Amino acid sequence: MENLKFENLIFKKHTVVKDAVMASHKFKNGFEISVVGGGNGLYGNGKTSFEVAIFTPDGEFLNGDVKGWQSIEEINNLILEIQLF
């Protein structure tokens, strides 16, 4: 199992949304997590809450949509769950 946590994600300026940040990680099992926040139209402030998308190895949304307003603790729990697939 990978030892990834929220603090290991590398955030950069969002490529589309002004004043937003983004990070992603592809896991060894083929799943991918995308974490964004801040700026207009995103479901998180980019500091304490974030919008999270989880993609299956086939590139589909896991559970059909993004999860908004996720705390750092909730994101750490999601990261752990992804690694168990």
C-alpha cells in the first residue's frame, strides 16, 4: 500500500479557475484522485475544504460525481479507501 496523505499532494495553480489550486495522484491500482479548491464555482475554499473527484482505472467517476466541501481528514480517509480497491 502507498503511504500517501493529503500533505503529500503537490498543489499548483488551477489551469482554468482563477485563484484556485489543484492536485492529483494516480495510484498503483489505476485509480486517480483529483483535489481542487478555491476560486469561483468549485466546491471548497482551497484551504480547509476541497472538491474531490475519484476516477476508476477506466477513467469513470467513482460514485458518479465529485464530492464537495471535503475536509483534509475526509480526503485522507478517501485516499486510504482508494488504496484498498
